[in-house]
Amino acid sequence: MKFTDLNLSKEIKKAIDDLGYSIPTDIQKNAIPVLLEGFDCLGQAQTGTGKTAAFGIPIIEKCSQKNAGVEALIMAPTRELVVQIVDALRDFSSYKKLRIATIIGGVAYSRQLAMLKNNPNIIVATPGRIIDHLENKKINLNSLKMFCIDEADEMLKVGFKEEIDKIISYLPKKKQSMLFSATLDKDVRKIAEKAMNSPKEILVSSGLATVETVEQFAVIVDEKDKLKILTNILDIKSGEKSLVFGRTKKRADELATALNSLGYSSRALHGDLNQRQRLHVVNEFRMGGFDILVATDVAARGIDISGIKYVYNFDLPQEVEYYVHRIGRTGRANEKGVSFSFIKQNEMPHLKRIEKETNTKIKLVLPPTREELHISQQSVAIDKIVDGVDLGMKRLKRHIGVAKKLIEKYGGEVALAAAVEVLIDRKSIELPELSKEPSVKIKSNNSRSNRGGSRKRKVNDRSYYKRKPSRRN
């Protein structure tokens, strides 16, 4: 099936074509026809499977371009996810004149009131802020035709159950409802029962699934060695856009500060930053202002940034779902990605649990050797020298005399070897000390595989550390 086979208007099809999409994902090809027909929809799909388009395209298709009042309300658990959804809706509606309002915390009321006075067709919001506007009677939902909850399971995890119930009480009884979630447990289904009428269920996958385009590695480390091993790996993979996950806000701040003190370019992203600060960090990362984003799980929820090559789990997440979400930040749009997890010895049963629940194999590797690090540093230095050669004689002319003297005195090979040695950044600064993070809690299980097991895994895969040959060779 292609998008052209779906019962969509020419405006929507043209917008989809402009974005370079031709074949819908599983959740899209199953949900879009159901929603276009007007049925309520309860969908289970993981992050990164195209959920936003699955509900966004039908919503845009069914919205009129008249001043008909608010026709669709979309709820999401985080401000970042709201912004991502709005961006996607604007892309898909580029040939329809729809007004879309963003209602989130951390943004001035006056600005949001101005958007609401503009009579939006679609409102995308976080629960807390929209309740404020509803209670102050700044939003009228009498004309609402469609209601959507995205990442319903995450909504409940962060404590939005009461807010969701309150929002539902403001909605007209006659409406089309849609709910999407990575899991459909009893709490999510209770929300569905309140908001929906005989919904069609769409289950894209049973259980958790990691992205096939992501190659997964792990290394067994002591807590005290994590930073050293991370910096060594970053040196081998230098210049690539990377996302590092820490378990707490304190960890994210400490790690970003430590990396910056060691000469890397890094920023932290967590819930203590206000909305403006968070958007600034995300946009700066997206535009290449720095290479390494250190984030917590909640802050990174909904981040969609192209070009993230590597994801590092500096601390393992407690929940398997968060592991899936983390590594799903790379390997997007069919590009190859790599995830790398730091595992303490007593966390091995948790690694096995992740493998079992995601039906995948994570390759155990040893930390990079001095020789592997040295080869990588040489490659970077050679690239710098050849970049200098590419500047041309006009720029290099003033250095030719000095170069000749060095060659005459020491010989060409020695002079060039010295240049490579000087260019190698050994980061000899003493490593900062990070606060200790406790290990993940191991779920008790009587099965042998979850007792740590005496059977040892092979730790001999070193393909992760193979740096691509110098682009100048």
C-alpha cells in the first residue's frame, strides 16, 4: 500500500509527497482508513513508528477551513512532544489553511490567548495548561469533532490521570475519539472506556520491539570508570551527533559539565529547564551548535532530531520501555544508528530482561584498547592536516618557508609525524568525579536466566570501535 492508495485529498497527498513519504508504516496504513471512516480508534504502537501521522493526517483531512471553532483537541504528556506534533501537523497541512494552536506550560498566557482568539481549528496541548484555559472559559469545545490522546501510558506514568478525567468532562458526548499508547494495560483501557465509543483496536505489535536499523552494544563497567570509557568512545566516534542518557537531572547536569570541562561540546536537557530553555537547547542541537546532548528520559520524550548517529545509555533505565524509546532516537528514517549501554556487573540480569522483552540480542564488547584509541586519534589528525592542504597555496604560502626549514633540519617524515602528534588531542586533564548512581533494581524471578546465571557471555565483538578509514585515504 502507498499513501496514494488512501482516500486522501489532493492537498494532503501533495504535502505527503513533498515530505518524501510514499509508503505508510504499519500503524499508519491500519489507523488512517479507520479514522477517515469516523470510527473511534484505540491504537498500540511504539515511539518512532509514525503515530503522529497516523492520527494527524485524518484530523487534518476532516478539519474544515472555515471559522468553525475548535474541531480537534490533541493531548500529549510533554511540551516537547506537543511542539513535535504541531510541527508535523503544519507539514501535513501545508496546502490547507488551518489554524493550529500550541497550549503548553512555560509560555506566556497572553501569547496563548492571542492564538485562541484567532479561532484555531486544532489545539495541541499538555493537560495542565489547557485545564487552566478551560476553567477560565477561554476555550470553547462545543464544536469539537475529534479528540486524541497521544502516549496515553506516559500520561498516566507522570500523574495526569485526574487531569485527563477533567478534560474529558468538558468534551461534547458526540465526537470521534482516538487514543495511542505503547502499552494497553488496564489503566489505559479505563481512560479509553471514558472517552471512546466502541473503538476499533489496532495492535501493531505485541510486546516491545527495538528498531531494526539500530545496532546495539553494551560494555560491562565499574561506576567509577564510566566517564573514562565514554570519553574514549566519543574520541573514536568524534564529530558525530550523539545523545547520552542519564537517569536523573543531577546526573545530566554533572555529565554535561564534565564533558565540557574535557573539551567536548555538550548541553544538558531535563525537566528543571523552563520551556524556552528546553526549546533553545533542542534547536541548538538540531542546528549543530553542539555535538553531545545529555538528557533524562522525560525531557527527551518526543524529541525528533534527524542525524543522531549514536545513543549512549550512561545509566540503564529501570523500565524496558524507556530503553526502547531511548535507542529509538537513532536509526530513524531507515538510517543506520548505534546504541551503546554501560552495564554494571550486577545489572546483567536486567540486560537479559531487556533482550528477552524486546526479542533482540545486545552485543557485549570490551572497552576500547589504547591501540584502537590511538588509531582513531591518528585518523582525526590526518583529516585535520588534509583539510589544511585543501585551503590552497594562497592561504598556506606564508607557512611554506617555515615548513622547508623544518624538513631540511628534521626530514619530511619526522616533521609530519610531529605535526600528527601535536594535533592528537589526548585530553590529559584529570577526569572530574561524578556522583554515584545506584544500580537498576533487578526484578526477582525464579528463572535461572534472571539470577545472573553462571553461564558467561562472550565478550569479543569489537566492530563498534572500528572507525571508518580517514576520508582522505
